[in-house]
Amino acid sequence: MEKIRQKNLPAEERRNVTVEAVIDLAATTNPSDITTAAIAKHMKLTQGALFRHFPNKEAIWQAVMKWVAERLMSRIEKAAEGLDSPLEAMQAMFLAHIAFVSEHPGAPRMLFGELQGAKATQAKSLARALLKQYAELLNELIKTAKSRGELPHELDNQAAATLFIGTIQGLVMQSLISGDMDQMRRDAPGVFAIYRRGIACTGTAKRDE
């Protein structure tokens, strides 16, 4: 019955199901080892059926990166929406990002895999664009926090944004290594509190030197 249902999916839904299948596989498999045969098997389809919606594997990977970028940015932007304090918005984004990864552990593995690859692919360009968009959003929040006195004017905006993203990546990597994705959710509030104190005290530390 499942196989019949999959065959009758509309084209756009089939593409989305394929993307989700790749992310599911990436949660337990090195992304570079995922073949189109493995994807088709996971979906209970033939490779021929898979290629009716994607011309090649690169097109699938491109669709995966687009899916990750759109959903992650939507999640963090929605989390920050309506919060007057920039720092509270950053905390909401931090926790929303961790929640997204906890729900889709294959997503960061696909992202890291593309960024670490030597080849210049469209999927890699999308991954880089995601990080750039993310950093720009953080930079605007940090600027606003400075203007409102929540953060010291001496704070390096780019360094603070880089540390924010890097802190999340560190939590993700530790959870992937340990195999305990729920550990991220437990650790995230305390880790963000340390990050927040660190960027808030930057100006004081410089004046004391």
C-alpha cells in the first residue's frame, strides 16, 4: 500500500518526500556515502522513478540544501518575531536552531558535508548563502542591542555573530558524536547564558586592561 501511495504522489510532494528521505538517511549515514539507490530503497521506489523528478544526484543535494535553508531560517525568524529585546530574540533563535537540529539530525550532517567538500557545487553555494544570511540577521540584532545599551559599543559584531553560530555548531557536533541529540536541548539554555554574559562583558574587560 505504501509503495502504491508513493507512486501516486504529485510531483512537488514527491520531491519534498525525497528530500526528507535524504535527511533521514543522513542522520545515520555519512552523506557522501548516500547513493541514489539507497534513497530509492528507503522510499520503496526504483531509481528510475526517483530520476523522473530529479535529473541527477546533484539536483537532489541542491534541493536538500534549499529545504534546510528555508526551514531553518523560517524557524529562527519566527522564534525572534515580536520580541522587543534583541538579546531575547537571539536567545529564542539559539534555542529554535537547536530544536530544529534535534528534530532533523541529518540536516547539519548534510550542511557540514557540503561545506567541507572540495568541489564547488550549487548545494555548497546554498549552504554558504545560508550562513551569510544567518550572520547578517545576527549582525542587525547585535547593532540594535548596542543602540539600546544591551551590549557594549566596543563589541566586535562579526566576532559575536561568528561565535553564536560556532557555539551552536559545537553543541551539534558533540551531540552527533555522542549519539544523544536530546543532550543539545538540555545544554542549550546554559550554554547560551554563558555566551550572553561573554558578549555583554566584552566592553568591561577591555576597559579593565
